[in-house]
Amino acid sequence: MTHLPPILDACCGARMMHADKDNPDVLFADIRRESHTLCDGRTLTIDPDVQMDFRAMPFADESFYLVLFDPPHLVKAGPRSWLALKYGRQDKNLWQDDLRRGFAECFRVLKIHGVLVFKWSEKDIPLRKILPLAPQKPIIGHMGRIKYPFHWLLFMKGGRNGAAL
Ligand SMILES: C[S@@+](CC[C@H](N)C(=O)[O-])C[C@H]1O[C@@H](n2cnc3c(N)ncnc32)[C@H](O)[C@@H]1O
């Protein structure tokens, strides 16, 4: 790809979290390209700009200023459940390795001092088991003792809280 936009969404799904689902500053990527009718009759369409695997991204090192990483957080959902269709699911034996590889790729394709925004729901796996899979510590997020079901964490590549990769 010759010209890359500044932002990569590494697993965009149906782009639900985007204010502008056709934002030209974002390269929308996902491993799936498919469409489903959900139980309430609505259509769910996963139609990325690039079909790719976040564990092995087809981009050069230091390509993006901002990477968005909202990987599947479900392990227990049935493979054909609407939750799995909407959010994808993790393999119960491989999720640690898959997420570790995903984090490593997100950091690799970020420019130095670029920002990674990571989203996680603790429905099946607590955040404390996810954080050690990232190569650096986050800069901000819900760090207190209060338990939140959803987390937004922000990382910056390099800097003093983590080795430059
Ligand atoms: C939680 S959903 C993302 C939801 C999205 N942020 C939104 O706003 O709609 C996770 C997505 O990760 C995708 N995914 C799962 N494994 C992947 C992989 N190895 N590489 C790229 N995408 C993957 C799934 O297909 C699913 O669409």
C-alpha cells in the first residue's frame, strides 16, 4: 500500500465505536469480511478496507500515528451466537499468545511516540491477565481498585515508561 492514512483500526468489526464510519484518516482492518442478520433483524456488516490478521500486519514498521486495538474479548460465547458474530471470540487455548502477538504488531507499526488506544471488556477475562501481554505499561486507564466492566487504555510507544521497541 503506497499511501497510508495516519490511523489504523486493527480490528474494526462493524465500526460501531467510530463517530465517522467512513473517516478517510482511518484504515479499517479486520480478519473477516462478512454480513449477518442478527436475532433482532438488523444487519451486521464487517467490510474492512484491508482484510488482515492483527498478529501479522502487512505494514512497515512505524507506519501510523494512532492505532486502535479492540480485539475480541469473549472466550465462552458459542461460535454462532450473536455476540460472537458481532465481536468475534478468542480461542480458549490461544488467546494469550494471540493477544501478545497483536500487541507486538500494534507497537511495531506505530511511529515512535505514537499512541495505541486499547479497549477491553472484562466479561470473560480480567484486565490484570491482559496487561502483562503488552510490551509496555499504559499511560492512562482505570487504575484504581474500583472495578469497571469496560476499559479504555492509552499507551505511547517509547517514552520513559517502556522501552522503545
Ligand atoms: C470487539 S470486535 C471490534 C468491534 C469494533 N471496535 C466496533 O467498533 O464495532 C473485534 C473484532 O476483531 C476481529 N478479529 C478477530 N481476530 C482478529 C485477527 N487475528 N486479526 C484482525 N481482526 C481480528 C473480529 O473479526 C472482530 O470484528
